[in-house]
Amino acid sequence: MTPTILRQLWSVVETTQSNTLLKLDDASLVQWLLKQIKNQASLDQQEIHVLSDYIYSRLNLIRDLAQER
């Protein structure tokens, strides 16, 4: 996973309305975030898998950030 993809992910998290991030269950949130990143960058299957695992591991942080806004 490149630093650019990581920056794009966290940019999406920061600019997405909090209620969108909070209302989705885990699997839906991961898929929604992946879709947003795939719209910005072409990812191969390996990158998608790695990014998906990364997002799953950061779900609590993503939701905490959304709640604080």
C-alpha cells in the first residue's frame, strides 16, 4: 500500500459526513471506503486486499474520529 493511497483514505474519512461513517456496519463501511478510493485510484486485487485489511484494523479509530466531529 502506497503512502498516496493511505493519504487518500484518510482524506476520505476526514471529508465524509460523520453520520455516513457512523451509520454503516463494519462490512458496509469497509466496502464504502474501498469504493471511494477505487474511484480515485486504480488498485489491483492485492492492493484492495491489503487496504481492506487496513481499514478493518482501523474501524474503531475511524468511528472515534467521526464521533468527535
